[in-house]
Amino acid sequence: MAEERTYLELSEAGGGSHKFYEVKVEGNSLTVRYGRIGDKGQTQVSQYPTPDKAIAEARKKIGEKVRKGYAPAVMGQRQKRSITRREITSGRSNATQAPLLWKFNSGDRAFGIFVDDARCWVGNESGSIYSVDHEGRTLSQFRLADGVKCIVADDRWLYAGCDDGRVYDLGGKVPRVAYNISESVDIYWLDIKDGVLGVSDAGGKLTAINHEDESQWEKQSVGTHGWMVRCDELGMYHGHGRGLTMYDWEDGSEIWHRPTQGNVMFGWQEESSLYACTNLGFVHRFTKKGDVGPVMQCDAAVFSCAAVDDGRYVFAGDNMSSVYCFNDKGQRLWKLSTGCGSAFSMQFFQDRLYLVTTDGVLACIDASEKAIQAAQSGSVPQARSIQAPTPVAAVPTGTVETTREAGRGVVVECYQDGPHLRVRVVSPGYHSDWHVQFPKDIREVGGRYVVEGVRESARGGFYRAYGDIRRLVS
């Protein structure tokens, strides 16, 4: 059977797009493969009534790409684009040692952290993600293709954002690609609410991306280097080189802007409050209406912060491996040494402060009043040092198990909707005209899949799949 194949690339200077698009026609079958140059990419297969119709559709797709700047190329000549790593220096604290209970050595410096009742997660710049129990014992691990920028939760979903622009759903046996962010966005940080992703970048731009991986809006803040983004049902909060700006959830219109003392690094949010830490050693507190609260001062540039009970205690980590605690009036209560590097990110949970650090450590500090008082008098526990298991190989995210029975799962179907490949529920009792948020890299036209469950989004109008995914075969 004759085969017709066209391979195109678009590679722009200055950090722009760097991607490929391949079209192959074989008989009645049209196969499209696309993605970042140097990666395997995603594949879509469509069937047409005749070979002529398949060829016509292929030429239409090729024409669309050429008009966007794609050009014929030889596969393999251009190399995969290198990833920009954060260049951050960290010193050592001369403060009293904090009551460190244990430290889990992930193997590379780490930015990603998430803690809940069940486990603690850490993701590092080698792409390794580990979950451990609250005593540091390994429960599970994944290996992604690139470095982990952050780990963020959205209701029952947990996502890892990576240096290569992909955002992975960690809810199943295998990580799945939930979002593919444009090559032109030099990502600094991510957050997510009800399936809508907020992306802050090096240039100070904030982008909102919906559940179908489509840009809703983009806004350029007045400052560059947008390290902070936080999302809730009211809006998106963007911390950058000239302060903190709130944008409307729906259309991205600016609601308020507040300056800060220094460039905003990372930030934190509670139910009614926001916290923005800066490179000049300050932690600013604002209400979500934009009212100015206490300003807390540390002794060096502050990488990260966290709070508890809407500001009863506020924690901060500087670039000299110290951690601080302030009360709700902004008064400093204590400063202690981590003993394991500077805290890139942190989270407080049930009287414990969890850090991920420049040393690649997930650390657990006893932040109870009794333990802190003991540490200040020179009495600290002997910290347990836990070595991470040997990293596993990265699993291809496009692999999927098969099944002949749906069992108690929900059946969804992939279908062509104009230029888009959509997913809908075909099991009874659901809205058949609603789209389903579903991994991009396993979609095939006509394919049916069994998912553990789907849940209506908080705002309504679409479903979100969760749990393991299997392909339904006859």
C-alpha cells in the first residue's frame, strides 16, 4: 500500500516555538504526529471513506501549518531544545538548629512539594517524584522526562509541572499529560483551580489555560519574572518584579495591584489572605480584596513562605538556610537553621513544617511550640537521614492497559470535533454533550476507555476523569 508522508518543523529564535508536525497517509488512514522537536510527540489516527479524501484532508492540514510558519525539514537534524535552569545561590545559616525530625534525600535539588493526610510528595530537577509517609518512608515513585518545577493539588487531582512545559496528572498508575504549555512560555510557576491552569513566566506574563488545554486569556503584568501564581474561585494572583496583581478569573481583567518591597519570589494563600515573599527579605500579607496587612522582615532574600489558620503563624525560608516564624501581627517569633539547605518551597501540616531544599531534601521540622522552645534552649532530636530508592526509568506516558469489561468504571469515547479531538462520556446517566478533561497523549479517534470515575467540575459544563485509565477492546 502506497504511503505519503510530510514532515514539517517550526523553530523560532529567541526561545520561541520549537516543534514538529508530521502527516502520513496510508490508504484510507491519516496519521498525524506532533510535539516538541526531539520528543516522541502525540499521535492521532483518523479513517476516511476513500484514499482521496484522506489525501485531501492531509493537504489541508499541511497548508494550515505552512501558513503558520512551518517548513519542510529533515527529521533529526535539529536537536531537542535545552531547558533553562534556575541559577540560585544558597548559603548556610548560623542560627540555632531547628528540631529536624527526618530528611529524605531525593538526589537533586527540589522545588515540588505537597503534603496531605496520606502522604508527602517531593519532585526534583532530575524528574524524580517520590511520595513518602509522614515518617519519611517511601510509598511510591514516578520518573518524568524532565525536571519538576512544582506539585499542585486541585480537589482530588494532583499535578506535576515540569521544565519541558508538560503538566502531568499523578492520579493513576502512570503519569498522564494533562496540559502541554506553549514553547514560547518560559514557565516559572503553576497553579490550578477547577481544571483551569494559571501559568506565570519569565517575562511577567500570566496565562490562563482551560481544561481542554486551550488558552483562555493572557495578561502582561507591570513587572517581569513572575515567580508567584495562586488561583482560587475568585481569581488569579500574580507575584512579579513589581508586586502582586489580582486578575479576574473569567476574562483576565485587572482587579487590583499592590507594590512590594522587592521582587516577589514564591507565595502562599489561605482562605482570605495572600503572602508574597521577596528578594529583599520581606513577606507581605494582603487580604484577597487587596487590603495591606503586616510586612514581616527576614535577614536575607526569602525564597518561600507558608501560613496556618489564615495567618495565626506565618513561616518563611531565606536563601541562607534559615526558617522563620511570625505571629499574625507580623512579629518575629523565632529564626532557626534548617541544617539541610535553603527552602525553595514549604508547607505547614499538623504542627510540622515540611520543606524541599537546595540540597534536594524533603525535610520535616517539628514546629510545635514545645519543640521550638526546646530547640532554642539547645535541645534538638537526632534527625533521621533517609536515602531515596534508586530512581526508576521514565515510563512512556502514552502507554495504556486494555480491558474487555467496563466493570464499575465509566466509559468515555474519543471523537473528532472539527480540528479538535474531544472526549465524552458514553455510560448512561451523564451529559453526553459535555466534554471530559482527559489525557492528551492517549486520545485516538473512535477509541473507548474505562476510567475509574468522572466528576462534574465545580463551575459545571464539563467532566474531569480521575484514577486509572484502560482502553476498552472488543
